[in-house]
Amino acid sequence: MSTTIKSPSVGSIAAILVENGASVSPGDELLVLEVMKMQIPIVAPLAGQITAIRVEVQALVQEGDVLLTIG
Amino acid sequence: MSWQPEIDELKSRLELARQMGGEENVARQLANGKRTVRGRVDGLLDPGSFHEIGALAGKGVYEAGKLVSFTPSNFVLGTGCIDGRRVVVGGDDFTVRGAAADASVGNKAGYGELLAREMRLPMIRLVDGTGGGGSVKTLEKMQYSYVPANPSWDVVVSLLTEVPVVGACLGSVAGLGAVRVVTSHFSLMVKGTSQLFVAGPPVVERGVGEKVTKEELGGSAIHARGSGAVDNEVESEDEAFDQIRRFLSFLPSNVWQAPPRRESQDDPNRRNEELLSIIPRDRRRAYDVRRLIGMIVDIDSFFEIGRYYGQPLVIGLARLKGHPVGVIANDPMHYGGGLNAAGSQKMERFIDLCDTFHVPVVNFVDQPGFLIGTAAERAGTIRYGARALAAVYQATVPWVSIILRRVYGVAGAGHGNAQALNLRYAWPSGDWGSLPIEGGVQAAYRREIESSPDPDRRRREIEEMLNELRSPFRTAEAFGVEEIIDPRETRRLLCEWVDSAYGLIGSQLGPKRRGCRP
């Protein structure tokens, strides 16, 4: 059962802080979304392993776009 | 000879009314995870406080002049108390003909609205019916069609300007029922067991060819997490009753009274050390504004409304020294706090609520401006933003702003009424202007930058020069901001303010000239 992490809003990816396969704990920062000059940390809602990263740094994303998945 | 036989008949008729739509229908209602209308009234009101009106209304079947069976009206009405204060409550009984309007008896619902208006009591609607327009069966029954009119609507609309109105969506609610939920100051729906729509799936399939389930069409994911038609989503009916009680606890029974104060154990001088560092020094970092609000208002008093709609803006009711206040805050986690169309609508409606019921407003400001981009333009952000600004300027309720960080653009300028006192306190993290420096330099200094041998370097130099002028202390020197405070002093100052604010409320009571709209 994998969990998809979706973008909460439009914006661009300012940084990706985890690698594929990394183990994460709830609250860990996964990546940083930038919108209206504000950097918004996207945090892990649960513990698990990163199974896919779907975006690159500077990519433009829409609200609801899948950013990564945690397995 | 006494009237005892009639008293006995009265008792037996009331007993029949309590049976609602019969054992089988009641069992089905409960099996669907819902309370009966009477169970709901009991769950909402203070124990034993319900005074029912019109329990005798229904349809009796007589044989030889003797009542042999009785179906009660599908609307239960009465008054009762919430935290000791009387309210009017009216609820649909789904167990009687699905609470369909064509099975109603008299205008009980309309009588309830009138009762709330004339007695100046809060109105709570527990809606669980198929609407008011009835069904096409009405046509067969009446043998003629009618031009539709919304029943008692003059009163329903007037109530919004005079008493608190709550709409609870507790089942599949369409048409007039849906409008009755939404024509309120606060509405909620229960996840999974309630849906709200203009028309249900069969009509939608016939009309626009969409095949959808009730939940897909109008579940809480649609209305409490998207459309904004309903304010809050709750997990259970019990949570719905808790939220209704909580919402009403902040408001007076009507606009002729002041909002009720509660005893507060929380020290007005409490300083929270974390406030000194909660705003990141890096201007581009977001922070948790709900946590910030929680540290300043009376402990656990913040009651958020419409969390999942218009998310760049957080609104809710809270207390300071036990006095109700309305809280507005920008949430940098969503669009950096940039005000979008939905957030503007949320702001307008909330300001109107606070102004109508004389609830003083605390505005926590970190506003980068209206949301920009094609999606924002298409959404009509500027129209809804203009309406939110109009609400700020029309409000006459006491208002104070705490400038946490950014105040930019027209949306930032709308943090208070600049032609009035516009009482405010700025934190040292204050950062303001008509345009942010980073974006504005290239445009404003274009000739100078382009004619330089090293344009990039010239641009950075100009930016640095301007950044030095950006200090809020320079603004304070020019009295462009009246006070810069230690963030840990915010609660003390707000508690001082709220006493003065409530000193004014007494002379401002009564209806506002601007009526309240849903």
C-alpha cells in the first residue's frame, strides 16, 4: 500500500530533500514547494520508504499533482 | 366532570408522535448510521430542555369517529437550551415519507423561523429531507400545477441579519433543503452520511447526462473541502452537535445583545517564548499560523470555520480574557498566503458575521497580495477581493491588526480601514510596501541597470541599498506604523484591547444597516 504525496497548490519545486529508497519518519521534510515567493515544506505524513519521486527541481506543478510516493 | 379524558387523549397522541415513522423506518434510519430527529434534538440540547411545538400535527385515520392510526408530521419543532440559552430547533423526520415536503402538515418549518425572528432566538435547522418543492406527485394530488414560491423566505433571509442561524446537513438534502442548510451563518455536514445538491443523481443523469453517486455529486468532499457551500465537515452527528454548541457559544442570542463572556483561567499577561522565533528570519520560509494563533488567544478557544475552503486565509472564533473575538489570519502554507477568490469570499462572509453580531476582529496579517497568474484571473480574484475589501471598510465592529510579516499590495492594504483609526501593532518581522523589492527593482530601475557595464551587479547593489531601507524601524520613525512590539507581548496587548472593544459594543448594539447574506 503506497501513499501518494500531492502538491497542495500550484508552484515550483525549490528543493528535493530525499532520495529514492530513503526511509522517512512522520514530519520529515521531503521537498520544498515555492509559491508566491514563499517556500513551503512538504512533510511526510507517515513513516515509510520513498518509492518514487515524480518531480525535478524547478518543475512547475499544479495543485493535486503527485510529487512522490511513500511505500 | 373534569377534562381528564381529553388530557388522556393528549397524552396518547403525544405518545403516537414519539413513534415517528414507525419501528421499521426508525430501525432503518439508525442502521444507516443516523440518529432519528428526536435523537438529534436530544443530542443537541441541554438535557430535558426541549419544549416541543406542534407535536399533535399529523395525519389521523378515523373509524367511526375514533382515531385508529396516526402518522406524525415529518418536521419536529420546538425550543430548548444550549448552555442554558434558549434556541429554536427544527428538524426533518426522514422516517416519515423521507421528510418529503409533499407529506408535510401545515407550515411548521415556517412557524419555527417566525418564532426565532419574533422571539429573537438563534435558529438551528437539522435538515434531512428531499426538499420543499415536493415531488411531481403533488401535481396528481392537487390536480393543478403552481408557480413556485420559497416558503417563508422573507423571514429566512431576515433572520441572517438578526439572530445566529445554523444549518446542519444530516442526510441527502436537495433543492430547498440544501438552500435551507446554506442560508446560514454556519453550516456543517457529516462525512459519509450526508450529501447536499441542487438535484440528486437521477435528476442529474436525466438533465445533464452525468452518472454519479450521491457522494460524488454532493458529499462532504465536494462541499466542505472544495465548493465552500458548507463550512465544516464532521465525522459524526455527535461531533456536529458539539460544533454547533461551540459555534453558538461565541455569539449573542441576537444582534441586540453583546456576545457572551465566559470565565477564562488563562492569564492575560501570559507570554509565550516561542513567539519570539516563530516567524522565520528567512523571508521565504513559511510557518504554522494556527500554532501562532493558539499561543495568543485563550488556551483551546480557537474554533476554526471552513478550514478546507479558501485556504490562504484562516478564520475562526476565539476568546481573549473570555470575550469572543473573530480571528482572521493569512496562511503562508497556501499560496504563500496570497489571497485568492475563495479566500476573499471566506473573508467577506466572516467579516459580515463578526460585524453583524458585534464580535470584535483580530487580523493577523502576513499578506503578500492577491494571488496572481492566469488561473487567479480566470477565477475573478479581483472581483471577490474587491468585495472582501468592501466588507473591511463597511465593518464598524472594533478591529485590530497584528502585522506579523508582509503587508503588500492592495490586498495587504486591506488589513484594516485606513481612513479610520486602523489600530495595529507590528512585529519586528514586519515587511511592507506596494511591491516586493525582489520583483520591483528590474522594472523601476531598468534604464539604470541596463546602462551599467555590469547590469547584474548594479541590480544587486540597488537591491541591497533598498533592503537597508526596508527596516520596520524606519517606518516607525516616520509614524508610518504606530507601534512595533515584542511578539511575546501580543496577548497582553490584545487582552487590554478587548476590554476597551467590549466597552464600545454596548453602544453599537442592534442590526447593522448592511444586511447579512448567506
